[in-house]
Amino acid sequence: MVQIQRSAEPSKTKDENAGPDFKKYVESRDWAGAIAILEFRQSTEEKEDKEIETLEWLAYCAFHNGNPSKALSYFRTLIRTVG
């Protein structure tokens, strides 16, 4: 009889495999770190709802990082996306 060994570690859900949470960076006011995570998230996401949320956060973080022109660029992209 063959015995199957099970891992003691529970399997991770999709959300746990998603990587670092940008909101932790926002809370600590690490705008550049949050932007890096959000830009990566933007390049890999498929759902339009998430894309809108990501663009809003990117604009917020860019503004607070001292780059209002980049924030404006994100808002313009957001307006084109929404319609």
C-alpha cells in the first residue's frame, strides 16, 4: 500500500501568492515602493475593475511622491479607461 505524505504547511491561496501589499507601503508613506508594486500589478491584471482602482492609487501615490505631472498622467489614463 502506498502512503501519501501531506505537507504540514497549508496551501496558499491566490491572494497570499499575490506578493506584497501596496497598502502597507502607503501606510508607511513609502510612495516609491507603493508605486513599484502598483505598476507591477497594473502590468499583470486582467480585470477592468482592478485596473481602475490601481490607476486611482497610482495617481494618489505619484502626487504624494512629489510628481504631480505623473499623477495627472494617471488620471488622464483613468478618464480614457472609464470613458
